[in-house]
Amino acid sequence: MMLTILSIIKLIFILIWSLFAIVVATITYVFTWSPKIPVILAKHLWSRIMLFFLGARVQVTGKENIDKGKHYVIIANHSSYADIPTLFRTLPLYLRFIGKDELRKVPFLGFYMKLSGMIFINRRNPRKARESIIEAAKIAKSGENVVIFPEGTTIEEDTIAPFKRGTTILAMEAESAILPVRIRGTHKAWPGTSNLKIRGGRIKVNIGKPIPFDQFKDKNNTELLKELRETIEAL
């Protein structure tokens, strides 16, 4: 019962803070017309306070594997609502996320995501889903860092679900290096299946070594998906 009450209090603070951050980002955008401003605010301000409200402490290893002068297709496991602020907080890169199309309809959040150049994917329509992946690949190819959660949805517990084919399509079309990232602990900090079990705690992020395009460009989808999943599991 106490966990539920504390979770509700935390959730109220999270919602108020997120709404405030969206308003500030929108006003800033109006004066600058730069889609990077909302993302910069999310990275340096929103994510930091979000993790504070969650009661989460983040530990990151492998930052030395990132070359800030290069861009990546970033693949990370997904088990919690806390994964996005965690990646914003820990990766020293300007990030563009691929999110499910349902988020577009969420009041304020959908508008903010569109404003900041996030990419929506319609998982119920294979043709439209592929079009979104190709769009994301063009963005990555132009020099942006695009984040995709290969499992396609949040997975409870610290396990890795099978990867979706969109991951390999994105990587092949973008012709960019892949940056593998393993996240642990977010499923306990804020379970993807419940808003009433926010426990906080330690979150660990392990950044792997980039996989150059030349190293996987000749692999088939099945082989590449298998290797990418094994890479994330090993981190």
C-alpha cells in the first residue's frame, strides 16, 4: 500500500514536470525555430529531474566507445518508461528516437515528440511501418543519431526479447555504424506494466563498441538480428 501511495506521488510530480518541460520547450522553439532545442532541453534538464523524481541513480560504463564526431544507429533493450530519460542522460549525443505511433495521440507528449523531430512507427500496418523505418534511415544517413528499441515494446524483467526486422532495415538503409547499449534496472525503477510500482534504485547502462557498417553490410536479416541480440545480451 505504501509503495502505491509513493508511486502515485512520484507520478504526479513526473506528470507536472513533464508538462512544464513541454511548455518551456514549445515556447523556446517558437523563438528559435530549431527542433534541436526541445531535444537539448530533454537531455540536459527534463531527463535529469525525471530520474531524480524516480529516485533512480544511473551508473554508466563504455562512454569511451563513443566518438562524438561520428553518428550512429543506436540499439538498446527496452523494459521501462525510464529507458528514454536514461538514454538522454547517459549518451553524450543528440538523439532522435523511433516511437510507437500511439504516442502521437497522447496530449502534449505527441506534439512535443513531433516538434523535436521524433519518428513515429505504425506497428499495425507493415507498409507504413517500413516507410517510417526508411524515413528514420534517411535521417541517420544525413548524420543524425537515431535510437531504436529492437524488441518493439517494453519487456518486463531483465531479459532480451527477439528483435524485430525493422532494426536491420534501419541499419542497412542508414549505412551507419551500430552502437549497442544495454540497460539494466529500469524495469525495477519504473515497470513498463505498472505506474503504481515506482521503486527507483540503481540503473546501469553499458555502452558497447560500435559495429562498423562494413562489418555487417553483407549479412542477411536473420543472421544480423541474431548477432545484434547476442551483442546486447553480452553487455
